[in-house]
Amino acid sequence: MDQAIVITGFMGTGKSTVGQRVAEKLNRLFIDLDDLIEKMAGRSIIDLFAEGEAEFRWWEQHVLRRLDLTQPIVLATGGGTLVGSWNQRRVATIPTIVLDGPLELLRARVIESNRPLVPHLDALYQRRAAAYARLPLHVSIVGKSVDDIADEVITRASQAQPRALPTTYGEMLLVQIPQGESYPIHIQAGVLAAIGGWVSQFKPGAVVVLTDSRVGAIWGETIRHDLLAARLPTTLIEFPAGESNKNLATVERIYDQLLDADIDRSGVIVALGGGVVGDLAGFVAATWMRGVRCLVQVPSTVLAMVDASVGGKTGVDHPRGKNLIGAFRQPDLVLVDPLLLHTLDLRELRGGLAEVIKHGIIADPALFEEIAQTSFIPSPPPEVWERLIAQAVRVKAEIIERDPFEQGERAKLNLGHTFGHAIELLSGFALSHGEAVAIGLVLAARLSEALGIAEPGLTARIKRVLRHVGLPTRWPTAPPAARIWHAMQSDKKKGVKGIRFVLPRALGDVLVTEPGEIEKDLVLRVLETSKQEGSA
């Protein structure tokens, strides 16, 4: 074990004391990162924080970059050093030990100190927990002497298995927008570690990371730290998770928080989360002070990566329908990091695959077949996700370049959604968006077959792939067909003359009907027949 040992953990866990003892036992040089920062910056930690946390985080990363961690040193970091993705990747191949202790014990140890972040101790403890959990080696300090803890650190470090960073090449797509400009979509495992550099190019006055309570608890503090390390003053704003909170009341509360944070038109909004976050944050970016300078989409679900984060459609729900209030606001940058998918449960992963399958049906039969051949239990490695996501995004990007404001061809992307939105709404959102779209894809194929325009066996092929990834093809508790039809009338794609359907004729071939072209009785018959067959 000739390389460095890194010791981290929350304030009050005794990182420096334990680190010194480990260094003594191993006859190594001990380095306290905070002491080294003060020496190199020529200012105290308190003085650096007085200039803003962004100034301190920049120096923290600057010093960590320059340390030679291949040397046999013992390094004790600050409590927030390894919260950010870039810093975690910096030590990913080195034995890194997290010292753990309960909040009550740590509070008693530091409450009287002059540490800059002590006033926020309780909230910080919760917000950093997910970042610490991503580091694999932990040692509890409870009921142990410094010698005991040091011995355990040495043992854990000596037994640590080498960790390699994912080796992926990723892909970058450029999406052309109506003004003749373009925005990039970067798809690569680990790309978020560089988010500070990406956002800095927009020269923002300030940055807001807008997320929901669920994603924020896992990734919010990490993204905030990576932005702070680029000397970008950053505020984290969370709203309660769930489709039921994607409404104007939530938007109004966010406006109040933007005012409190002094965010003006020169600001950057980073949308961190799934489709709900992307839709809502995009709407806020389009409307706050008539539009902020920059919108960065950082999708955290498969569904958001392949659909909601690309194309510029933003909006919130009305009590009578989904996404009835909205605006077109193209992102300026999209960062797709498949590593974020590791925190999703299986249901969320499957829900996102409904949109990938949809894109395969619309324009990429090879993508459809690859999904049919890929096992998703356990979740495939990052390079597989990169490839599937890139193929799906390419389908959408090519369509929206030709039809950015949904005047024609872009309507193809609504395949499965006319039925799906109604089903999702009537289920009281008990069915996720992806699950409802999956059922909608089957119903659209059945309607196409009923019209005699689908190739033989198309519905069966679609159902097989949906079942392969674990998505539903029926709604066992579906209400009467008339109720579903009524809910479909609130769909924002409905024209004056009636509903416009998107119908698959074959893989890679879909038809967009004229408004009102499909008779109500036929749709009701398909819904009723599907229910009788146990497939709606």
C-alpha cells in the first residue's frame, strides 16, 4: 500500500486527529487539506468563507488537484471536500475512508467552535449523507479511542480493492434551433464532474440549481459543490417531489425564492431531476424576468434523458389536464450522465424505457430490437446506457430540428401519449408517466390495426418488448371507455375539429391523423375490446 490514504467525514468526526495517528503508525507524512489551503491561499478558512463559499471551494479543489496522491501520504480533508463529483473522482482509485458518527455526538463536539458552517450543521449533515454514502469505505467512531479508529482505518485501507473509473467515450449531439444556433447534448458517464466548467462558459451572474426534494436529497449538494468549485455563487432550490406539485402554485413559490436569492436575468438555472423538474424549471427559466440567460438541463431519469430535457417544451399542469400551461424554451446545454441512474429504483428505470421504445417505433427499428435483446436486471453498464440514450435522443433531435414548434412532424413524438396522458390522469398518477405511455403505445397499435393500416403482428411485437423490460401493457382497473375518451378531450394536442392520433403502421413508420379524422365510436370500441381482452 504505497499510495495515499485519504480520510474524510463530517465536521467533528476527528479527521485530523485520526489522520495524524495513522501517519505516525505508518511512518508517513500527514497533510491537513485545510492547513494546506490556508498556506497556499495566504488567507484563513474563515477569511475565504467571508468572500463567499464559492471562493473557498475553488481553493479546495485547486489544492486537491495539485497534490500528488501517488505518494505514501495520509491526507485529512475538510467535511465538504468529497461531496462534489470532481473531487470524488480525484480520489476514486485511492483508499478513502469516511469517518461516521451520529449527529448528536458531532454537534456536541463542534457547537462552540468558530467553523463557518456550524450554524447550518443539522441541514448539512442531512444534505451530505448521500455523497458520503457513494464512498465505499466507512469506519464508525462511536465508542472507540483514537488508536482504535486509526487501526481500523489502516486495516480497511490495506484491504481496499482497487477501483477503476468507468471507461466510456460518450457522445455529443448538436441540436439546431430556429434562430440558426445550436445547443450541445453531452452523453457520458461522469460528465457532471465537469459541470462547473460547462456552466462557467455562460459567464452567469449567479446559478440556481432547481430540483425536487427526492433528487435534491441525493444529488443536490453534490452538484452545488461542483458549481461552487468553479467560483460560481450557487443556490439550491427544492420543491416537493411528484407530478401533483407541477403547478403554478409551486412556480410562484420558486419565484419568491429567486427574489430572495437576488437572481436576475443574467442568472443560470440548472434543472436537476426527472421530467417534472425539467418541465417546471424550463417554464421558470422562460418566464422569470421574461427569460433568464441560460437553462442547463441535467436529467436524472431515463425518461428525462431521452425526452423531457430535449426539445424546449416546458410547462406545468392544470387541474383539468397535463402541461396545459407552458412555453417553448430551448435549453442552452444538456448534460446526460448515466451514473445518475444508479440511484433509481427498477420501476423508474422501466418507466423511462417506454420513451426509448417509443422512439424506436417512430424512427429506429434497430433501437427497438436492441432493447428486445438487452437485459435490464441488473441495470446494464454505463456504456450500454450511453448508447441506448444517444440513439433515442438522436431520433428526437432530428425531428425537432425539422419541426421545432410542433407544427407537423414533431407530433409523431406524441405516440402513445394521447391515450397515456388520459390514463395517467385518471389513475390519479398511481400509474407513472412511463407506465401510462406503455399502455398508450399498445392502444395506439390496436387502433392502427382496427383501421387496417398496421402491418400484421405489430401490436404483439410492441407488447413483447414492453413486457420484456417489465412495463405494463394493460390497466386492470381501467374505468369505462367513455371516461377515458372524456379525459382525452383535455389533451393539449386536441384541435378544434377533434383529437389528432399518432398511429404506428410498422417499426419506423408512424402516421399522424388529421384532427377528428378517427371516429369516436371506433376509439371507444378499441378501448372496450382491449379491456375485455384484459389488455387495457
